[in-house]
Amino acid sequence: MLIVFLGPPGVGKGTQGSRIATHLKAAHISTGDMLRQQVEDGSEIGKKVSSILEAGKLVSDDLIVELVESRLSQEDAKERFLLDGFPRTIFQAEALDSFLAKRNQEVTVAMLLVADKEEILRRLMARAKAEGRADDTPETVAQRLDVYHNQTKPLVGYYEQLGKLQRVDGVGTIGEVFDRLLKVLDESTSASESTSS
């Protein structure tokens, strides 16, 4: 089960991704967490990406692809993983497909969490207050939503064309959204198994 989680910042990818990954005993790979860890560790990559993250911009495709491929090569991500925050561009999606093809694998499902802009802004500002995250200022939030709209939204069409996209309503309690996601996963797993058999 190889899952891609899509959706704008603040839609709940991290919360739900972590729950789904635990439920499936899959590796939860969050590029945001990986990058923030690099910054915290003061690594070379961390120094490069620190100012990019603070400005709400996307880190370069090459750097992210390198980080993700390295993570996917670890033992716990060989058979089951959930990617949260990657891919973010068509280039990254194609790089992921080609990496997986070398292992005779492909993405099982791309799940798009959906919520309206007002709800997302409300959640992001609440998160900024609760967590004190430097990348959740009103200006940065607006910038990140613009970046998502311009660069990441085309991925919806990409996975739609491959017949792998599933839209899931991201509004409701954490439990309600989780149940919706599980239902979609069950359906997608059944569909992919019948296709491959």
C-alpha cells in the first residue's frame, strides 16, 4: 500500500497521515517534518532550506527528491508508506513514479483532502498560536496557499489521469475524517487488487 496525501497546508494531512500510517503499519513520511528536522539539526541542507521555509516557498525539486528517495530506501518504507507533503510538483510525481518503477511498484492511491479556504486559514492561524510555528504567520500562510494553488494543484490532474485520485472531505472531527479516509482506502485497495489479479 503506497499512499500519496495531497491537499493545501492546514487541511489536516499531518494529523490524518500519522493516524492512517499507524493504522496500516506503514512508514509515515512527512517532508515538512524532515525539512524542519534538518533545520533544527543545523545540517547543510537545513541551512539551505531555513530561509526558504520561513518565506513560505517550496524547496527545490532536486533536493526534495533526493531526501525522499533516501528515506524510501530505508527498510520500513519498502512495502508500505504514506507520503505527506510529497510530491508537490509534476516533476516530483514523475521522479517518484520512476523511482518506484525500478522496484516494480506504483502509487496505490492519491488522496486529496478538501476544505474551503476560510476553514484552512482558521486552522492554520490556530496552529500557529498553539505550536508557535514560524512558518504560520498570516503573510506566510497566504504565500503558502498561493504556492499550493499554482504549483501543487496540477498534481490533482496528474493523478486523476492515472485513475488514482480520491477526493475526501477534510471538514469534520478528526475521527469523522479518519473514517472517511479508511473507507476510501478500503475501496482503493479492493480496486487495485482486482486490477492486478
